[in-house]
Amino acid sequence: MEVKYDKIGTGYNLTRKADKYLTAQLLHHLKPVKGGKYLDIGCGTGNYTNELQKKGFQFIGIDPSIEMLEKAKLKNNKIDWRIGSAENIGLPQNFVNGIIGSLTIHHWTNLNSGFTELHKVLKPNGRMVIFTATPEQMKGYWLNHYFPKMLAASIIQMPTFEKVKKAMKDSGFEILQTEKYFIKPDLEDKFLYCGKQNPELYFNDQIRHGISSFSSLANRTEVEQGLSKLRKDIDTKKINELMRSYENDLGDYLYIIGKKASK
């Protein structure tokens, strides 16, 4: 994973910015308190870590990519940035009051090991907020019509909610709730389905470069052909009918809120 994100990390901050709504929801579900210590696992270039720190909460950002962390340090050198992974965090037991993980669990090498390690470093009654997408949700993206092989490769690497739920429970977490997230038109963080309502976004080279599915999983020929087909459908307005055919109530992404039970 570090190689993949070292590769795309150079221009990542150009399109991957902390979204105000997503930041507010992370805060809402994490419920941090001043004076506590919090962890952003798989923090990348630290966009959300930095926004949450600016609101007065102390964060540690951990990521396996040196390139990403170098960008994070430029953003805020008062945050404790560390090389590491969910499976090898390198923090003491019962060290942090809460944890966030945004669009990261599909990159972990082992869900059980990752959640076990997170459970270890989290204090009793501490909250953990995971933001992810499930395979079921991703099958409802209209992107499947234009980039079927890329989406199939992306979907394969996403753990199902049932797998996440089992790994969390086996590691000692209690799942408090889940919350569906539907893409908003003003989304500032340009991740995979950012163009749900605005297909034009996918013609931006920088946006595609900041999305791991396009930059690391996609076949260049399929992307070129898919974009060509998408352009024709936009011009003929056929895209509107296609987008309607993919409408569903599954949500585009999912918050999973867990808690470490007190002993």
C-alpha cells in the first residue's frame, strides 16, 4: 500500500481536501473532548487530521506512506505524524481516547489484526469511527457502466459490512450504529464516487490521479474508452437516464461507529 500511495501522493492534496460535512460527521460520531488524545489511522496527507486538530483536539496521524506523511507535515508540524499501519501502530496500550479511519480499511492487510491493534491502543469506552464503502454500495455506482473492470477490481478489495462487523466484534468492539452517506453535490474531497451528480469531474486528470482506483487499479485503455463513451452520453444526455437507473437507497458510503467496552 505504501508504494501505491507514494506514487499518487505527489498531487494528492490538489483534489483530496477535507470536506466540511464529512469533517462535521466525524466529530459528531467521535465525540472528542478537549485534553484527550486521538488517532487518525491511515491519515494520508492529513487533511482530516489537520481539520480536527484545528478545532482544538489533539491528534496523532499514522500512515504507511512516507510521501503522504511528508505532505502532512507541511500542513501542520504540530501534529504527531508517524509511519505505521493498522496492524502495527506502535502506540502503548490504552493510549488514545478515540480513533477515526477514513477510506482506509480496504488497504489493511488483515482486518482482524488491524482491529485488534486498534482495540489495544484505545482506552476503555473510547469510540472508533470508520468511514468506508461496502461492495454492495459500490455495485450501485453508475461508474460500473463505463469502467467495469476497474470497479470490479475496486469492489473485490472492499471488505463486506459483515466481515467488518465480525472483525470488530472478535477484536472486542461493540458496534453502536451505522450511518449511510449519500454523495452531496458540493463534496470537496474528490474520492471515487465524487462525480455521482457531476460526471464532468472524471475528465479532470488531477481528480483521477488522486483516486487510487483510477491511478493504481485501472487499465489505461479501459479508462480512455470509458471516458469517450461517457462524453458521448453526456453530450446526448443519455447519461441522465443511466444515472436514474442506478439510483438506490443503499447509501454511497458508510459510517461504522464502534466502542471499546469498559472492563
